[in-house]
Amino acid sequence: MSQDDGQVHGQANDRPRAAFTNMETSTQADWAIIGSEFVRFAQGLPDRVLKHLALLDGDYGGFPVDRLTHSLQTATLAHKDGRDEEYVVCALLHDIGDTLGSYNHPDIAAAILKPFVSDENHWMVEKHGVFQGYYFFHHIGLNRDMRDAYRTHPWFARTAEFCAKYDGFAFDPNAETKPLSFFEPMVHKVLSRPKRSIYAAAMNR
Ligand SMILES: [Fe+2]
Ligand SMILES: [Fe+2]
């Protein structure tokens, strides 16, 4: 991971800047500057995401393993099971929203991944919280069958499988857990190729 994102990816104070004070008066020349700075900044996304994921280190929240270990173990299980890199990256990042989205953490991961992954992988990450609830909601006074609201959805089985085989099993302090460095190349690869974005047409000009 780069240690100098601010310099490398366009946040340094000596970088070129647009001249407008009101966006309505911005010009094509302004946006040429902003566009080239955006490319630099966007290239730093994988490193920013990895740094944010690392914030989960040491955060147990009462669980048997900390949230980073849980994330790494989920990804390790998916990788060992032969899942492709996009799926493994989804597994690695599925709980990255725990720090900023304490009441809706799956939405954060889903939003970060949305430009880069398939519809089914996006849906799986977005809904994993409800599906994981099958294993514990009844212990905290909730309906463990909350996921049944999606029973007829085409990606119900995919998401139930993610929880049954990977997310739900990734709480073992003694299980194999590959380090974050193992997954970094996959994160860089997957988060460098946006498949969908409202800015895509402008980026490809
Ligand atoms: Fe989760
Ligand atoms: Fe999880």
C-alpha cells in the first residue's frame, strides 16, 4: 500500500486548480483540470479502501475474532473454495462499513463495490446482513427468517450460500487467515476497472 496517497494521488496543495467560485460559471478548461485530477485521485481508490479496511484491526465488538480477521477469514474461505477474484474481493470488503455505517453496514460495502462488480455480487453484499441474521436474529429478539422476504429473488441462493459457507464460518481464532497483503493485488485489480458509473462516458473520452 502506498504511504503517500496525498502526494501521489492529487491532494497536494501545489496541484493545478480550477478558477471558478460558483459552479455555474465553471468552464471547460476548469473541468479539464478537475478531470485530470480525478483520474489521479481515482487511481488511489484501492489503497484508500485497503487503509479503511485496516481500521477494523483490533475491533472485536464482543466477537471471537476482530473485524479485520473476520474479513480476511471470509475472503480466505472464499478463495480456498475456488471463487473468482471479484467474489473474493466482495468477501474481503463485505463488512468494511462497520466503522461508518454502524446501523446499515452492508450498504457501505455495496456502495463502494457497485461500480466494479456484477449485479448478483452487489446484491449479495448489500443483503448479507439480513441473510446472516438467519444464524442469530432469534437470539436478539428478531425474526431469523427475515431473509424470506427475498425467497423468490434470483440471487437468494447465492447470498444464503455466502453466509453459510464463508461469512458465517469466519469467526475462528485458529482458522487459516491469509494476510491483507495476499488480497491487495486482487483489490487493486477489481477496483481499477469500473463497469458502471454516471461518469463512465466522460472518463472514456
Ligand atoms: Fe456483515
Ligand atoms: Fe461478516
